[in-house]
Amino acid sequence: MSAKNFSRRRDKHGTYCLRGELSIHELEDLRVFLEKTLKPGQEHTISLAGVRFIDTAALQLLIAFKKHLEPEGKLRISAISDELEHILSLSGFKTTLM
């Protein structure tokens, strides 16, 4: 089993801060985190400021989960890293995720 390339913590404001890389290799851990932590009918904030890479599989999972929470709940992305900004701009997913 490979080492996990991302971590998560909750800050004093209740924001879930993700760090590292989000790729197909971390997809199952990311899915479990989203399903167990982010409940429908509530507002949730995630910071991706510490994420230096994300692939299309992880992007699709985040977007799908964001849509799953709506309209009763909300998933808000509070910050993104420069690397992620570039990836989202190139992929065309920035407006969908943000």
C-alpha cells in the first residue's frame, strides 16, 4: 500500500484544509473523507491552498460532491494554491469548482 500524498485538518474557523496532492491514487481516501465529513443540508468550507496538484479524477469527485450537497447545502472553496489556480484555469473547471 502506498503512502498517502495528502493530508487534511480542520482549522479554528471550521475550514477543512487539504494539503499535498489529490490524484487518482488518493481518490478513495478523498471520497471517504467527503462522505463522512460533509453532510447534506449544511454549509462546508474547504481550503485547497495547500494542494500543489490535482488530477481530473479528483476534480470530478469534488465537483460531483459539490453538486450532491446542493441545493440544501453548500460546498465553498475558500482558497486555492497558485499551482491549483493554473490547473483549474487550463482545465476550464475553475468556475465550476469555485
